Amino acid sequence: MRNVFGRGFDSRRLHQIMMPHVRYRGSWAAALLLAAVCLAAVLPAAAGDQRTIVLDPGHGGLDVGAKGKFGSLEKDIDLAISKKVKALIEQSQAYRVVLTRDKDVNPSLENRAAIANNNDALVFLSIHVNGSFRKKAQGSETFFMSLNATDEESRRLAYQENREQALDKSIAGADKDDIKMILWDMAQSAYIKQSSQLAELIQAQLNSLLGTANRGIKQADFVVLRGVACPAVLVEAAFISNPEEEQKLVDEAFQDNVAQAVYTGLMRFLAAYGKN
Amino acid sequence: MKKPRPILFALLLAVLAVLVFWFIRGFAPERIAGPGEAPSPAASPEAPVSKETMKATLFFLRDDDGMFIAETRDVPSTGSVTADAEAVLAELIKGPTGGLVSALPPETKLRQVFLTKDGIAYADFTKDLTAAHPSGSDAETATVYAIVDTLAFNFKAIKKVFILVDGEERETLNGHLTLNRAFLPDFTLIAKS
Ligand SMILES: [Zn+2]
């Protein structure tokens, strides 16, 4: 699985551009001009070199998601937490963040995955809170994609041999334009292992920061994860259907903790597996 | 008198073959019986000639941990897998009698069940199954496997279950689990003892 993460930010290049100011010390005009040129050259270059984290707040619009007894809606909490995660990631200035929705709309599940692929995303995180028929259901869990028997059958049909390697090569080697707008069915199957590592690291943080019951990491066949061509997980932070947990979920400080847990888990994942 | 015999025999065979062909053809279509059709007199539930019943095992949720607990009930049986499957699912929708929790919205109605030759049961519900659904990945998973496990547990002929809503495939119930595929049962969701 080499090169899955692509290029990182190249700090040496930045130095080469910034250093020459020593030569032009004599002239303020030249220095100013150089500074302007440097800024113009460096800023877009840096932005271009930044990899993208795609955050996916669940549901939206007419799809309110799960509902709480006190009237809170999953879609609102998903969006609030996602925006907090975005702010934390952007503070570090190392990554670009794209939200699949930043207001009360409901992009299709395929479009959410396509946004990740079109941005050549480094990681895709879908943020949800859980809902149950059971009043006692509680706790937090992190999901990654499962390959069930039916999927295995369709995979076998579509890709006879070693699909993982083929997909890996096409991502690493091909011009980025070639893979734009492409949404593979089951593209996620090439990233199951990394996704499980990501799930584990986020779940560990949820456990230590939220104090909610540990429901562990699980595998499920979620539509939104299927077509994502990078490590991807779906976080279920507590149960909005449980009145006690609903009250936590609408609390700003609790939402901050969820965001911090997701952010820290993500950073640990990138530190361990995201650097070339 | 001995000469015509082989011809008669052949004729008899031909007639038999045609009859067998008709018989098989009549049963080959995927739908064996549905509630919308006029039931054949022999299998009619209205005809109180012989009131057969079957022991149905229904799966409901334990509130504490979400594991399935079985509740057994007598339901009317016609001997036809699809008609019996419809009776069992109708009973599942009625919900538990004890302290368990149903994994289907009570508003749900079953439209019909049909069965393919390779053992895939299509369970077709009204759109109340999604409209009245509480959403959440836990609730979606519970609904799907309450239906799939109940059908597969009660009927050997049913190997996989495909859930339809108003006669059509749905991408998900409410935004999580992939629904437009046949599900194998997952009996690990049933509580031990
Ligand atoms: Zn959700």
C-alpha cells in the first residue's frame, strides 16, 4: 500500500523560495517586490500541496436522522460537531477541510463519497449520532466498511484478481484528472485495513474523552462508505434516542469533546500512517 | 392386440410429459402466492376445512443490550412457504407480548412475500417501514436483521432476504445500511440461552 497518501507538504521548497531575501537586503523596493512575488508564489503552492480531509455531517434537509425525546435532531448535531472538527483541523494549517454539507441540505450518499474522491481526500469521516428502538441503548462506536458475502460475490465478478493492487496503482500512478469524478462501486474495499486502524484510534479517543459506554469498532455495509477511495469511517457518538445522552449531545462542551476526540484520533492516524 | 401397445405407451408418456411440463411451469414463476391474488380453493385460509398451525419463532430486542430474544407463537399455516412467511411477518409486526422491544415500526404493513428458485425471499413492506422508522444505524440494523433472521430461522427454503418498500428497492431505510441487496441471516445477533 505505498503512496496511498501521496505527497506531503514540502517545507524545503518553501525555504528555497524564502532564503534569497539575504541577497536583496540593500533595496527596500526589491525586497517588497520579492515579498509580494513570494507570497503570490508560495500561498497557492502551499494550498495546492495541502491534502484534503473530507468531513461528512450525516443526513440534512428533509432527512432529519434520528430524533430525541426533547426534540433535538440528529442532522443538527452532526453538522455542529463536524464544524467543530473542521475548526480544529484548520487550526493546524496542515490540511484543507471540505464538508460534504455546511448547511441544512441533504446531498445523496453517492455524492458525499464522490466529494471525497473528487478532492483526492486523504481521509473521509462521516459524523453521526445514533438512534435506537431501545430506550436503554447508549454509548459510542466507530464503524468501517464490511465486505459481506453479497459484496464478495459482486467483487469477484467485477475484479477477478487482486483488485486491491490494481486500484492502489491507479490512484498512485495515474494523473489526478483521470480519477476525478469517478466513483467506484466498493472502492472502499481497498482501504479496509487502514480504515480499521483509523476507527480504532478514533474509538480510543471517544472512550477516553466522552465517558460514554464503549461499543467498540464495528463493521457495517454503509452506503456512504462504499465508494470512498481513501481510509473512511463513520462515527456514531452516543444515542440521541436515549434522553440522558440526548441532553449531553446538545451540550456545547460535550460536542467540543466529541470533536476533540475525532480530531485527536485522526491526527494520531495521520502521524502513524499518513506520512511517506 | 399386441402391436398398438408401444404406440399407446408412447402416447401416454407424451401426455404425461406435457402434464408434468405444465405442472412445473405453473410453479416456476417467482411468486407462488400473494395476498392480492384470489387464493386457490385448496390453500384458502377462508376455508375452515383443516385449521393447520405452525410454531413461529419471532425475534425481538432485549432493551439492555439489543440482542434478539425469541418469542414463539402459533400462527395459521397453509403449507405454502410464501403464505406462511407472510403470516409470520404479520405476527412479527404485531410486536412482542412480554418486556421485549419490537425492531419494526408498529405502523408497518406487509404487502407480500415472494420467493425465487434460489431461495431469496423478497419481503415487500408499505412505506411506513421507512416513514415511521426512528432512523439511526442501530435501529436500521435491528429492523433489517429482525426481518431476515425471523424468515431464515422459520423457513429452511429461505436462504437470503431482500427487503422491498412499496414494491421497489430502496438504497437504505434511512441513510445508513445498504438495503438494495439480499441479506444472509446473522444468527450471532440472537442472545445465547
Ligand atoms: Zn445517522
